[in-house]
Amino acid sequence: MPGGPEGATPDHVVDALVQLAQSVHHAIGVVAQRHDLTAQQVGLLRMLSEPVSMRAFAEELSCDPSNVTGLVDRVERLGLVDRVPDPRDRRVRMLTLTAKGREVRARVNRELALELTDSLGLAPGAGAAVVDGLGRIVSAKGETA
């Protein structure tokens, strides 16, 4: 960046973040395609480390729950997720990974890590530094809000 990180203009910061987002999006697409999934379906699998309501998933995507029904239908047909009643409110359907879904999720996560490490040109073992740096960015957001 011209002038080093201290001399970065807002345009440089935005450009760098957009490039990062594009690299992540591309890596997700590559890995999704290997598994005959869409990027949104990969996002759903990654989000399901614990059961999530259809409404919470829709909110994560910033859309109406009716808009995610087709997405969830296909992932359910693939045997990757189940819709189960919420034990606290049986009217609410929770999305949970099946055993096959947990296996695919684990493979997708490993492949994404490798794909991103490669596409971003990260040195082996640089993951902790990346997580630390991104964590500082996210926590700085909370400090300015």
C-alpha cells in the first residue's frame, strides 16, 4: 500500500477489504462446486455448528424466512440437514446437521482453509495471526459503535 499501512487512505482500506471479500467468496465458490453445493448452502452448513431456527438463518442472510425455504429444501434432500421441532416451542423448526452433514461440513471447512491459505498467499501457520488481526478489526467496530 502506498506509504505503508499508516499512510493508507480510506480508498486503500476499502480496496483491500473488497479484495479480501472477493478472495473469500471465490474460495467458497470453488469448494462449494467440488461438493455440488452453492455458496449459500456452504454458508448454511458452516452456520450449523449448533441447531439454528429458520428465522435466525434468514436473518443472517438479511432476508425473509420464506426466501430460504428452497435453499433448505435442497440441502435437506441431500441428507445434510434435518428440520426438527424446537423443544421450547414446537411451532419453531430448527435446522440441524445430520451425520452426513457434519462430515461434509468438516471436509468443506478443511478445504476452505487450504483454498484460502493458497489464494491469499498465507504462509503455513499464519492462521493464528490472521484470526488475531481480524478479531481486532471486529472488536474495534464494537468500540466505535
